[in-house]
Amino acid sequence: NEAWGTAFWGQRYRGLDEIDPPRATPTVANPAQRLDYARFADATMRENFCSERDILHRLAPGIPVTTNFMTALSQCDSVDYWAWGRETDLVTNDHYLITDGRRTHVNLAMAADLTRSVAGGAPWLLLEHSTSGVNWQPRNPAKRPGEMARNSLAHVARGSDGAMFFQWRQSRSGAEKFHSAMVPHAGTDSRVWREVSGLGADLGLLSGIRGTRTVADAAMLWDWQSWWAQKLEWRPSEDHDARERADAFYASMYDRHLTVDFAHPDADLSGYPLVVVPALYLATEGTGRNLRSYVENGGTLVVSYFSGIVDTQDAVHPGPYPGALRDVLGLTIEEFSPLGEGGTVRLITPGGAAEGPELTGDLWSDVVIPRGAETVWSYADGVPAGRPAVTRHRLGRGTAWYISTRLSGPHLDAVLDRACDDARIAPRTGLPHDVEVVRRTGDNGTYLFAINHTGDDAKVPLDGPGTELLTGEHTVGRLAVPAGAVRVVRLDG
């Protein structure tokens, strides 16, 4: 009763036998009960998996047991993958491109980084993806020539030790008969078959990479339970979407050519110069202490709006917002002021254009009261006009940034540029846009993957000489990456 706040609306229980799973109600159901039920449902599925895993361990000792995750697909958002990752012998993932106009290679990179992070940084396995089109979207285009190999090797670059497909032979009947396969309806005299065979040959040339680990430049905090809580009814704005914020922050970091680890809010963050928090509505006091320690010890933190608000039972932290994150951010929030549909706010710097560009936010604004933080951009209009919009708090040897409205594209980039300066992450201006550069390293050496998602040839600078494994060419200084191609260099030394 205390955890679920059942005194509100007279929901008090007198015994456990009165408690049912959440059901249809005349109005909004108890949010804390719904959150706990989501935890219960996830834990029950995981308990069943563990029972089956233990049977297989007994009957087939020494053989790893896993199950296929879907870290990037919204239909599997009821799973806490941090908890599941601890129970599998090998973390695996299914990934299918969402062809709705987004930059699909960015979503792919995000899914691969997230899967690697669930695996604790260890090598993982891409258990399913498609050779070409899928069959379950409103429109299912074929992959372009070379796209299948780019998709496969992008997962390998970000930690997978293989790239498997669904399915081997394309079905003649059933629900997935139009889902692509290694052997399509067209048979072996087809582009798909030839590209699959070519990829198999290339993987043989890359066998030395197996067991190495992907090197990350920064971290992003993500918590599935916080996501569950944010999606419940009657929040300040139904337009706010935690996953959208994660996508936006990730795309901005991707375009800076930063490889991202995802981290649980209570994880050790000391190895990262930059940590971003796109939407952490549910945050414990322990998380607040963890982030404060991270900043005090020299880290750079960037936090987006509607973070730190409630505890594990979806109860608002005592005192003003942002609850668990007040101290690290050096501010309080008097009230939220979400914007109407299509509404925007202008953000200006105290010194005008000489100090920074004018930014435009939408969807959300806060009435921010600085408690040690400095104002970097302020609101030029809206309810909080004249108040801080983007702040920077010097704390110990580090800094904590707060963004109190929704910024996207170049407007978000402008803030992250400043935060990267604080984190001493130099701009990687020598790398072309949409040419992905990722490193894997280990006892076998250091490998640089360069994946060109554009229609133009590109040049990628190298730290030193090496051997390009797919062509056998010796490389020095700069690596040529043809349009749509992948190159993998084993660096010398």
C-alpha cells in the first residue's frame, strides 16, 4: 500500500488475495502497480528462461545457451535487457532495418552498441538479420547492392563475432514467404546469393578479429524500467518519448564519429570522458550520487529534460525537481511547461550571437532556478522567458550540463559541441559524414573498420601503417574507401 500509494483514490488493499494484474479501469490505473506488474512479467519470463537454460546445461554441459534479443525493436520493450544479459552464456541480437525514411545505418549502429553493452563489452553474436527485404512493414524494399555486407560488417565492427541470417531458404508458403533469405526464390543465379557467398569469403579473411573488443569514446545512460515508467498515462506531455530522445542524442554522437557504450545508471562511469543522459525519468538517490561522483572526479555529464523526477515506485522525489539530480546539475525546477502541439521556443546566449548561435526548442520547457549552475542559453520567449534553458554546472573537476527543452539536429549538436570541449574530445573533422569508423582491439591486435554509407568515394586518415584485410593492400596515412564499400585495416604495432 505504501509503495503503490493506494491511499490516493481509495485503492487500499487489505490482503494479497485482493490484488489482480492491471485490468481495464474507469479511468487511469495505478501507475506504480502497473510499473511493478511490468517488472513481475519480465522477471517471470526470465525465470522460465533460466529454468530451461539450467536443464540444457545439465543435459549438454559446455555448450552455451542463449536466446535471441531484439534490443532495437519497440515490440520487445517489455524486457529489461540489463537483467537478461546476466543470465545468458552468450548475448545475441536480432536486427532488421526499419525502412521508414530514417538513416537506417544509424539505428543499426545504435542497436549494435546497445547489444554489446548488454554483453558487458564482451563479443556477442548477431543471430538474425535479413539478406534483403523483410515482410512485415507497410513497405518492404530490397536492400541496395552492397548494403547487406555493410549491415553485416557494421555489426561485426561494433562487437559481434559473426553475422547470421533468417532465413536459409526462402519459404514457399506461410506468413514469411516474402521475407528474404540466403537462397531466395530466384535461386543461386541471383544477386542476393552472390553477395551472401562473397560475404562468407570475406569473413574468412577477418577471422583474426574474433575475440577482440570494440573501443568506445563515450557513454549513454539507458534504463528499460525508467522507459516503462515514462510510457504510463498522464505525464506532463504525451508527446515526450524517451526512445526518441535516445535516438536524437545517439545520432548527434554518431555524426561526431563517437562510438558509444550504453550503461546502466548505477554503473561505473569513470572510464568515460563524456556521459549523456537523454531521458532518465526514474532515477534513484544512488544514481544521483553516482553521477555526482562521476562529475566531481572529472567527468562531463549532459542531462536532458524530465530526468531524475521519480523513485523506483514512480513516486516523485521529495523537494523540487529534478529530484535525484538536483545536486549534480546545480539547479531546481519550479515547474514544467510543456509546449502545445507545434509550439517552439527560442534560446539565446547572454552575450548574443558572439557567444553562440540562437537555438530552437520544441515540445517542452522548464522554469529553471540556478543553484550554482551558470546559464549558457536562456529562453527568449514562452512561459520561462528570461530564465535559463541550457545550464552548465562546474562541480569538482568536471561539469554537468542540463538541457531543459527538446533540441534536435544542429541545435542539439551546438550543446554537445560545448560539452565535448569540456570532455576534451577533439572534433574529428577529418572523417567524412556517414562514413563509419570503429575500432576493435585485443591480444590479436587493433583493427579499424571503415564503412562508407554514401554514394561517393571517401578517404579515412590512419594513425599508422597497416594491412587492409579484404584486399590485402598495405596502407599508410590515408585509407581509400570506395562508395558503399567496407574496408578493415589491421594496424601495425
